[in-house]
Amino acid sequence: MEKHGKKIKTPLIWQLAAVGVASLAGACSTTTPVTVDVEPKPEPEAPKSAPEVRDPYAGEWGMTTEMGGNAVAAVMTLAYNESGTLTGTWESRGQTMDLASISTDGRTIRFDREIPGGQVLSYLGQLDGENLNGSWTGSFGEMPCHGTRDSVNPFPDRHSRPIIEEDGASLLWANDTEDGDATYFDVTDAQIDPVTFQFGIGKDSIPSIDEPEFVFPSDPILAERGVTPETEVLGVILGGVARAYPVEIMDMHEVVNDDFDGESFAVLW
């Protein structure tokens, strides 16, 4: 650098600064934008969850109980409560009952339910996929009962409306024929509210005893059938002859048609 004809040395730091500024200016004026395509990173795959395993019991089951040749339909609902305990209800002919003492082992299921009158029925069934096969037992004996999960109630109209109105008449369901056709009682002029009878199991579902056989109290067959001296009986005395009808047997049949010396009578329970 010259000043008034004299050369003056520029400090090195200013020289470097000047070069730096010139270089930066040159870079800014000559450099063009560059576009770089960057492939997006693939999203990490979500961990595969284990396939859902359906509980073998929970759900709605369309159940059918065979009673004296009649098929009585019901809907059984099983579900787990907040504590993880399996609970259930049994709905049939407009009435819903709670199931009690439910126990399972992965293949079978047991539970009880109380029916009108205070009797307790016990069920034992075995799972076969979505099917359940078993039977009810009680003081009246044994009744087959089977069902399928998520199936439709086979008799929805009749069992949800056991009393129907048709041609000006009130009809109460009585039973089903072998062909599956429903028969009804005409209760149009009934003096008792027909709703009282809508939870019955059907006409002729409980067979009466029409030809009773009698044995003496000492006969061992009584003990084999659980009849003891403490067993409650219904007693009838005709012509000085006493006859006893065990209550446990009457529970199963309710009616005994008997006769004595040509005189017919009925024992009811």
C-alpha cells in the first residue's frame, strides 16, 4: 500500500481479513444451490402381536334343554367380572336367572341355578369347540342340555312372547309337537292372570305316574333309591289300607293316577 508515495506495510491480520472477505464474496457470487434427494428412512416395523385366543367360555350360548320330549330354548350369557371371576345368567321364556357355583377346568363347566319353587338344578357340560354338551340333574332326574356359542335362539318369537294374541284370543304356549309346531292353551277367559303360568316347561313335560307299583317298607329297593324311614311321604288311607307316596318321587312326577277297589283318585304334589 502506498500513501503519499511511500509504501506502507499492511499488518498481516488485515491482509488475511481482506482475503477472507474477498473469498467469501466470491463464494457467495459463484456458488449455486444444490438439491440433494434424501430417501426417507423406513418406519420400523411394529412388533407382531400374538394371535388373539378366545376364551372358551365367555359369550352368549344358545341352549336347548330336552324336557319330556319338548325342546326348551334359553340363552346363557357368561362373562368375567372386574375381579376375573366367571359369572353368568340363564334367560328363558322372559325370565332371567343368575347362575351360581360356576367352576371350569378348560374342558368342562359346572354351575347351578334355582328354578321357581326353590329347587336347585345342577349342570355339567363338556366343551367341544363352540359346542357345549351336558345335562341338568335334580330331584326329578336328568335332562340333556346342549348348546352352541353365538347361535340364535331357535324359538325367539315363542319364548320371548309365551302369550300371544291371535284372532281376538289370548293363547298361552303349551308345548311343541315332534314336528316342531307350537300348540297353545286358550286363556282368553281365564280368571287367573295367564302371565302367572308363562314360565312353565310345557304341557306333558313332567310325566305322571299312571300305574304305580307299591312295596313294603322292608323292601331293600327303597334303600337303593334313597328312601329311608325319615323320608317325607304323602299318605292316603282307603278301606283301612295305607299307601305312601315319597315326596322325592312326587317331585319328579307331581301327579300319581291311582285306584283302589275300582275307585280312581289322583295324588297331586
